[in-house]
Amino acid sequence: MGGKRWLKGRGFGSKFRMMKCLGSGEHLNVDEMVPSSESLATRDYSATSGGYSSQVGESEQKQPDNISNIEEAESSLRESGCLNYEEARALLGRLEYQKGNLEAALHVFEGIDIASVTPKMKVCIARRGDMRKGERRKRRSSSDIALPMSMHAVSLLFEAIFLKAKSLQALGRYREAAQSCKIILDTVESALPEGLPENFGSDCKLQDTLSKAVELLPELWKLDGSPHEAISSYRRALLHHWNLDTETTARIQKEFAIYLLYGGTDATPPNLRYQVEGSFVPRNNTEEAVLLLIILLRGSALKRIEWDPSILDHLCFGLSVSGALRGLATQIEGLLPGVMDRDERYYILSLCYCGEGESTVSLNLLRKLLSKAQNPNCINALLLASKICAENPNLAEQGINFASRAVERLQGRCDQMASSAHHFLGVSLSAEAQSVMTDSERVRKQSESLEALQNAERTMKDIDPEIIYHLSLENAEQRKLDSALNYAMQLLKLEAGSNVRGWILLTRILSGQKRYLDAETIINAALDQTGKWSQGKLLRIKAKLQIAQGHVKNAVETYTHLLAILQVQNRSPGLQKNLKGGSGIHDRNLEVDIWHDLAKVYISLSQWRDAEVCLSKSEAVSPYSASRWHTTGLLCEAKGLYKEALKAFTSALHVDSNFIPSLVATANILRQQGNNHSMNIARSYLTEALRLDRTNVPAWYNLGMLYKEEAKGGGHAAVTSLNEAAECFEVAEVLEESEPVEPFR
């Protein structure tokens, strides 16, 4: 009834008394409060400042909503029997805000003396908190009598402060808006430092206003460009007990996680006042964001909040950039069926396992995804499967299948993806060419490989170093050294010398052209631009170049320098821990190879004792090494101990049946024995060596020697054997003219 009576109005006298009250600060009885249809706040604003309120869009609410708000306000204020200055301004400011008169509303709100009413509000809130906790069980009427104002009045003033912040926000005054909004949180937190009890503001709008203020404050600091204040506000919203509902908390957690991931500001780790000993404390933005997203994901799985697909997208990003791909896989595997599309689940899981180096698991998932029963034409899955197979020569045939299907599906579509598909196809074809049985098939595969890589180069939008690298490598493998050199120079310029593999490939190509001095100059330039702990492979190839030029003494000095670096590193566990496996001289395989290279140098100099010391050193590093057994065989052979040498070469083949140097060395010793049985075994070894590497010069030379030995028997077969021997020697000579100091691949 009060609201209806208010709306009817009682003439100009009532309006005048209302304005007089606002101007003098006196109390006005609620029964006398009769606003007219004309805005009192607008009149007050116009009279004092000469301004005019601004309309912002169509913000004015429908008449029934205004009536409801007015009735609620009148009811709440009637409890005190009068309407004081601050409460009247709060009420009128709300009416102006609802109409969209933001400047007028702001002028009214600024007339409220927040500093004077804040202590009263704190007392009321603290008393209400005590009542809700059960510390005081008095009747509501008696408790409210002792309070400086009613809780409904507190609610109205809080709403006024919040609407003032919203008005300032709409006017672009973000810092002032944040400071205004912060007053609400500071007041409540000061009155109830341990948090709000349950159902604290169930009988008024205070809880609703508080929830909105908690959610708004960090957004205002973000708009103001104050990242640290925004982060602090987010943490305050989540760590203090504000009685927020589940959906509001979820929204704040999500927005905070997004800001941490993409905000571009490094936040200091949170200081958790109520931290349980031994609990996890995020160390950086990403960890804190991931923690929030996992909480949201868990809440969604438990049906506490609605499923939001973007949560998983942000979680994938956060865990990916932090390198926690296994953790991401665990989270995805823990999702309930139906939450995530099965194809997307398989693809993301395969990416995770591929990133963790578990290519077999990743490929198995992709095979399921690409099966006829699921999605055999998924382009992303085909490309990832092609990439995995291209990195493993044993999977070349499958790689060709996946890449060919991807090329077919991408015709006329994305050029960048098509370029990748051609690239992977070319790499797989090159690997397949190494294992085919016939020369004609090998030549065909190599031609198709080069064509696919050239197609990849033509279709790529931006120059891809990987494609350029494989073009250079494939041309070098096919002994097209001029083209290989051009691509290698382009690669070195493209990568600005930042990748060791570019320097090494260029050096190998130059050594294949017998330009040893130029190759050594390139290596010296690479050493100048490479950190000491990543120089191992560069120093090794430098020593080989020195040997090729006949500078054996310099090569020994280079190897000695390299071993000294190794010794320093081995005595520095902290340094080993910081280096990445396989990228520097700490690699155990590289260390073993260095000892064997040096042993071969001493064998060539007939320094048996020094060679034996090198072999003992390598045995301490890797006792089961095919290369060590092979080098031991070379030492025995150089001493004339052919039986011991044959035994050592055989031991190397027991460790690695495809170790080409031992296949050739074993065949050489068997050939020298001269009997038919030994010759047949030697031929089988050499044939296997050439099947594994058609460019192996010692294998072709020894096969020629084998045919030459067979020709000594005379007859028609001798002529055939001599022709075969001549062809083998010719191939060996041609290959030797372009043989690098170490294999291109």
C-alpha cells in the first residue's frame, strides 16, 4: 500500500519538503515522501550544476519493475520510521540509474557521505553475523532496536555504492568505479573477517549486491589497466567466504584463469593465509590458471556447474605451454563419456602422447580414429600420423599411406596443410627407398620423394626450415650436391645459424665436394656462434675434416680438446641436469663415438697401446656397443690377428645385426680365406650391407674384390665375374668422388 500511496503523489508541497530534506540533511517521515513524476534528482542536479543528465540507451525498466523496487525500498526504510539524507539519495539515485540518467544518478550518489555511514553499516553487519552464527539469539525486533540502522537500510546503501560504481564504469572512469566498488568488500570484510555465515542476507538484497560487487571489482581493475590490482581482486573473491553461489564462483574462476593465461602480466605467487601445510601453491600464472581450470572441470564432471567446452580449450592451452602434456592426457581420459566428442578426444590424446615422446601410443590412437568405423578422412589426424611415421624409418610404408590420403583430401584446400602433407610424404618415400630390394624401385621412390618435397616447397606460404632441410638432405643423398648446397645455404640463412644441424649438413655437403678447407671454415664459424656445451658434434666433424686433409696431429688435438670438455662436464652434475638429452656433448652415444674415432686414429698410426686405452674408456661408458667391438676388430686386424678380428666383428653383429661396417669387415676377412663356403658367406654379408646402404663405398669395393677373386677360376664364369667386378669398382669410384667425411643422414 505504501508504494501505491507514494506513486499517487500528494501535490507540490510534498515535493518541496523532499527537496528541502535533501538540501538540509534532515530526516523525512516516510509517510510524507511523495515524489512526482518529474525526477527530483534531475532537478537537484540541474539547479546546482547547470548540467543535464545523459540517457544511455534504453535503460529505463518497465513500469511494474519500478513499482516493485519502490515498494521494496519504502518497506525497508519504513522500519526506522523516517528516511534520512543518505537513504533518500540512495533511493533517488537508484531511480535515476534505472531510467538511464547516469550523470544525474552519479550526482545523487556522490551526495552520500560514505565515510559517516560506513561505521554504522559495519556494526549492523557484525551484529547480523553474530546472530546468524548463533552467538546471540534475540528476537529480531529487540536486536534491530540496538542497531544504528536496519539491515534493509544497509542493503539500500550498498546498492547505491554499487550503482555508483556501475555509473562510473559506463562513463569510462574505471579507477573511481573500482575504488567505489571496493568500499563494499572492505566494509563487509572488516565487519566479518572470517567470512559471511550461511543465509546472511536472505531477507534483503545485500547478498545479491555483494555478489555482484565481488564479480565486478576485478573487471574494473582490468579496464583501468591495473593488472596487479585485478589479480589481487580475483584472489580475494575466491579466497574470502562471500557466500557466492556456485555459478558466480565458476564465472570468476574462469575469468581469472583466462586473465592469467592471456593477460600478459607475471603475477606473484598467491599468499594463502589459510594454506594447509603441504598443500599445492602455484608458482606462476600458468600453474594457477591450470589449477582453476581443473577445479572447473571437476565441478562440471560432478554436475555442479554446466558443461562449458571452452574450459577444456583453455586447459589444453595452459597444460601445453607448461609442458604438462601427460597431465592433460590424464584430465581428458578422466572425462565422462559424452562430455567430449570421441574424435576430438582421440586426437587431443594422440597429440599429448606424441608430445611426451610416446609415438607408439599416439599412433595407435590415431589408427582407431582413422578406422572406417570412425573418421577415416580426419585431415588433422592424417597429418599427425604422417608426421609420426616420417620420423621413424620403420614406419615408412604406413607414413606413405597416411600422407597420400592427406594429400588427396587437401586438394584445393589449405595450402599450408597440403605443404605439410607433401613434406611428410616425401620424407616417408625417402625412407622407403632405403629398404627396397631392386635398384629400379629405389630410383623410382627417390624420384617420387624429391617430387613430393618440391611440391611441399611450392605450396608452402611461409618458408619452412624443415622442408628446406629435407630438400637439401634428399638431394645430397642422391648425390646432387650443387642443389643440396643451394638448399643448405638457404637453410643456414633462414635459421640465422641458430641450429647446429644446418651447419653440419652444409659441412658434409662441402666435404662431399672435397672442399675440405671451406668445410673447416664453416665449422669454425659454427663454433664461434655455438655454446661450448653444444659443440660436441661440430668438433667431431672438424677432427674428421682434419684427418681427410692429412692433418692427423691437429685431429688428435681437436679430439683431446673435446675430451677435456667432456671431463669437465662429467664432473658437473648440475650442468648435466640443465642440458637437454641428445643435443650436446653430454650425449653418451656421442662420447662413445669420440673414443672410437680417436682409437681409429691411433690404429692408423700403429699406436696400439693408445688405441687400447681409448677402447677401455669407451667400455666404461657403454660396455655393450657394436661400434666398440668393431673398433676392437680393426685393432686386431691391424695387428695381423685375423681370427680375433673375425670374432670381434661377429660380436658386433650379435649386438646389432645391421651394423654395416662390421658386415663389410667380416666379409673382407672371409673373402681372404679363399674357400667357396667363405666366399658365399662374404657375398651375403656384402649384399646385406648394400641393401641397407647403396652408397657404401667399402661394400662396393669389397664386392668387386670378391668377384675378382672368383674370376681366378677361369672359364666363362670368370668373364662374367670380371664384368661384375668392373661395375662394382666403377660404382665405388663414382661414389667415392662425392663421399662426405661422415654420412649425410
